[in-house]
Amino acid sequence: MQNLNDRLASYLDKVRSLEAANAILERQIRQYYEKKGPVAQRDYSNYWNTIKDLKDKIQYEHEVVMRQSVDANIANLRRLLDQTNLARGELEMQIKGLQEELAL
């Protein structure tokens, strides 16, 4: 048991010394950056035109896909309209036939 206590105490001492060393290193890093000044920002302006072109291409492709989708939906709706008109015509003929039967 005493051996475990000694090992724990040794471990805690090592942790404390590492924490102190870490604090010193963090302070040195902070001081280094404070002396060096602000970090220079990279100039990405050359890439903005490429990014804009790519965005425009994506938007154009998106619009083409949307148009194809809309065209397909219109074609389906026209087909449904034709079917509905045929059904309406058949029902009108049935009504006319029933009215003639009723008149007789």
C-alpha cells in the first residue's frame, strides 16, 4: 500500500511539473506571436474569379435540370389532361344515351 502511495505521489509531482512547463510554453508562444505581430493574411483574390465561374456553371446546370424536370411534369400533366378529356367525353356520351332512353 505504501508503494502505491509513493507511486501516486510521484505521478502527481510529475503532473504538476508538466503543467508548469506547459504554462511556461504557452506563455512563450503567446509572447512570440505578440512580438511577431498579426499573422499575414493570404491573398485569395486570384481564386475568386474561378470560384465565381464554378458557381455560375453549377447554377446553370441546376437550372437545366430544373427545366428538364418541369418539362417532364408538363408532359405528364398533358397526358393526364388528355385522359381526363377522354373520360369526360365518354361520360357525356353515356349521359346523352341515358337521356335518350329516358325520353323514350
